[in-house]
Amino acid sequence: MISDFFPQEVVADILLRLPDKTLGNCLCVCKSWYTFITSPTFIAKHFNKRKNNGRRLLFRQFYASNRVCYSFHVDNSSFVKCQDLYFPLQSFRHSRVVGSCNGVLCLSESILIRTCKIFLWNPTIRKFLSLPPPPVSFSHYSTHVYDLGFGFDCLSDDYKVVVLWFPKREHGNASPSRPQVFVYSLSTNSWRNISAMALPPFKVVRFHMTQAYVNGAIHWVASGGINRLTDDELHSDFILRFNVSDERFDRMCLPKCSATNGTWKLVASSLHKQLSAARYDRDRLHFDCSIWTMKEYGVSESWTMPHMVSLGPTGRNRRWTCVLGSMGDGDLILFRDMDQLYSYEPVSGRLRHLGIYGLEGSSYLNNFTESIALLGQGKTILNENVVESLVLPSQVSKNMEEENNQSKTRKRSGRNVTGFLRKCIYLIQKGCNKQGTDQHI
């Protein structure tokens, strides 16, 4: 049907240039458009074409009133709010952000709750998807703990969720062990069990439960292990890496530090797309944080420390907590006194209160690029109403059968498609001309 009016490659190029929300309206044109636009290949190409148009910061706030708020902010030291996002699961208050990548957030219930409800959410096109439960028995939560990871498989254009399932010791803490590992694939909407036998026993350090997705891999801070000669427990920290494409685990070294009593945390919003880690060192008088970045990914010797933040004196009256993330201009976002947000310029040491409050342990910040992932899947959010996907393949197929049986309807549909494409071409040309004029000015 598409080739009846324009060459297919022309239509494909036009569709790739359309904004996210407009593409949602294109799903009901015909079945072939629906199949083409919702294919993982098109979604990945559309994302890659638009990912350099500028990024924003996604910020999550949680208030003492049990209210959760999500918003977009500009990616510089002003941290100006661009847009409030409607969060579809306010009843899902005891949630945390597992991670975000390629325009999709992964949310789960708190690890303190004896279930493991997991959702994928695309705030740009107001889509969310409830995942089937992992194949583990949460009735045994008192004897096990778990951690999660979220990333994107660039080879198969597929989103994946990872569950690490650890046994506990008698006194309640996770002991170094090889976890059971389950991987969810969005393309199949199912879980699989994979092996972690290549790794020595370890445990994940859940310091504010952070993970980082960088360079096609999910990263956690892990600790422990077993000395194979003495069977003694090791306490050194390292980075546990999971390659999302080949689904293999390995270890990466953290920076070497002289202090031995610090705590490591990965920075979700990576500095300049590099793996970043924050180390917190506290003594009787001061609380300091060093920010490290891996300049050459996978090379331990390339760790550098571009930022050192003095978080001030310790004590009840001044309680610095953590570095929440970084911005494109190099400034850092800090939490002070547990509930106040500040921007910090490392070079000058200038500190500015942003006028934003929330609970530090439940907040989240990461750079965010819009996408059309989950289009045609899950449920759609219209204001405060949740409905099934607006256009289903069966509905499109039924409409197309009716059109094939009625020539008048087919001609009318053809005129609509032609007019729609001409309008798209006009808007694209107008946008290109405006961009050229702006550059000339």
C-alpha cells in the first residue's frame, strides 16, 4: 500500500524524521505502517537518528507524604524544570528506579517488600509494561536477597532485565556466593536462567542500590569473595560487569585508594558517557567524596579523579549524604542535610541551592534521551486513565480487510495517506529551512 503512492525508502526516511508523538498517530494508517514502525529495527534507527538532538535530565523526587514526582530538567547548572511527567503508578509508591537507558525506565518494588513487581515505563509516549514475575519463590524472601539490573542489547535491539538472587546468612546478611541469575528479554516477554559459575562467590553492595549502564554493559559495586587457599572471606570491593549482548559476567577493578574504610557508589548519570564511581570517606571531623571516571573503558589504569568534593564537617547539624549525579557542563548535583538539593561547581567550589526538596535515599537522576520504545506494547496512559494499547494488530488487520472489500474506502484512504505524507514533507522542509536560517544568523 505504501509503495502505491511513494517509494518505500522515501516513506521510511520521512517516518524516521517524525517526532515521537506523531509516530503514535501513524500506527492507525495501515497494517504495514504499524508493523514497520513498531519493529525493533525501526525503533533503534529512530532513536539513533534523534539521540544527538540534545539530552535532558530525568529527576525523581519522593516526599514524606508518599508522593512520587518525575520531571525533565535542562542539562546544565541551572537545572531548570522543562516538564512535569505524569507517573502512572502512584499506588506503586514503594518503588525504586533500577535504571534507565534508550528512553525507557525500569522500576521495581523496594527490596524490603516480599514481591518483585517490575515495570518498564516510557514517559515520552506514556507507555508502561508490567513484566511477568521472575521464576523465583518470594515466599523464601527471609532466606534470600536479590538485586536487579537493566540494560539494552545493541546487537538484537532488545531491552533486558537481570535478577541476581542471593542466599542469606543466619544473621540476615548476604554471604559471598554465586547467585542464581535470571534474564528477562522484552522481545520474548519471558525469563531465562543463565549460569554465573565463571565468577567466584561474591555479594552485591547495595549502597543506595545503584547500577550503571555504560558501553553495553550493566555494572554493580560488589564485595567479598572467598580466598580459595584459606576459605576466608575477602572484603575488597570491585565492579561486577554483565555484558547485555553475550550475557556474560566478569570483574573490573575499582580505583586504588590509600584509605581502607570508604564506601563506593556508581554514578548513574555517567560523566561524558564514561563509567563513573564515587567514593565516600568519613572520619571524625570531615566527610569527603572523590569522583572517579574511567577514561578508557575496561582499562583499570585509566581511572582518574577529576573531582574532589569536601562534604563538610560531620555531625548532626550538617549531614551531607551523597552525590546524586552529574550534568553536561561538569557540575555535580548533591544532597545536603538529607533532603535539600544543591548544584556544586568543582573548580570554584561554588555551591547553589536549587530550591528542591525530597528524600535523598529515594531520589534518582540520570541523563535521558526520548525514544518510541514500547510503542504498540503494554498500556497507554491518557491523563489519569490507563487504557490498553490504542492500536492493536488485530484491529489494524480488521480495518484493512474492510478497506480491501470497499473500493471507495480504499481510494479515500489513499488520498489521506498521500495528503499526510505531503504534509510531513512540508513540515520537514520547513524545519530544515528554519534550521538553516538559524545557522546563517
